[in-house]
Amino acid sequence: MSKHHLTVQTRLLYIGRGFEGFREDEPHMTFLGYDGCGWSSIWVDYLGIARFITLDDVEIAE
């Protein structure tokens, strides 16, 4: 996925490995922004909590 595909509030589907607090029945999250140091990590809102994840762990939800 290119950095040009994501804008604030883009709905994403998490496809990575589970993390603490992750619920398999709710894999959707919302894009908040990129990390200031590069384009490979992003900030997302997941169930009301801001989380820092890698771009490779998400795809755009349809």
C-alpha cells in the first residue's frame, strides 16, 4: 500500500499478529497519521485507543 492511499479517518483492516487488547471479532481501526520518522509505521485508533503499528499489518477496509 502506498502512503498516498491513506488519509486521516481511512478505515483499515488489521491483518497482523494479535496484540494485547486486540479482539479478533473487531479487526477494524481508523488511520490517524504517520510516524514522524518514516512511512513504515502509523498511528491508528483502535477501539478508542491510539496505537502505533506497522503499515504492513493493515490493509484498506472495503
